[in-house]
Amino acid sequence: MLIFVAAYFAFSGVDSERITWFYITMGIAIVYGLLFVFPIGGADMPVVISLLNSFTGVAAACGGFLYDNNVMLMGGVLVGSAGTILTVVMTKAMNRSLTNVLIGMVGSGSSGSGSGSLVLVVALEKYKQRMLPS
């Protein structure tokens, strides 16, 4: 709803060529966003959300630079850098690269390597050894 209200105020008194380019740009952005997120697996989604969050910070910093607004610039820099640091920390914790997270599942026929169940079995065995007296 907010998009339609913003579009109404943005396009009141604007020629039809600009409106057409606006809708073309919005369509391309939607298709790009969907194609960017579709191949991501469930466990990798927090990394992608953190990366997208850092992109919004960079966009806000660019807007602050464009409008000569230091508060917006510094806020965007903080959000962008925090999102980037979080993305790097999460990928290192998963022992994977960011490239592997983003395009690792593209073109693969399987849903994963299957090593997750092995890790779960080992963790349960260690838990059982600690909790049960010998």
C-alpha cells in the first residue's frame, strides 16, 4: 500500500515516459531480487539476509553522500559495515566462503551433502556420554 501512495505522490504531474521507465526499473529489480534469493538453501538464508542488510546500509550511505546529509551518511556506513562484518563472521563460522553460500547450490541436483545427519549423530553420542554415568 505504501508503494502505491509513494508512486501517486511521485508521479503527480509527471509525463508518461518517466512512469514507464519507473515500472520497467521496478520489474527488473523484482526479477533480479527473486533470482538472487531463489537458489539459497535454508541454512544459508541468515547469511544472505545479513548481506542484503549491508547492501541497504551502503545504499543509505550513498543517499547521504548525494544529499549532503552527514547523519544519513554515517548511519548508512554503520549499518553497511555491521552487516558486512556479520556476513563475514557467519560464513567463517559455517566454514564456507561467501561465493559458496551464494552460488553453491546453483545447478546441483541434490539438496546437500548429507553430512548434517552425521554431525547430529556424533553430537548426540557425545551428549549421551556426558549425561549418563559410566
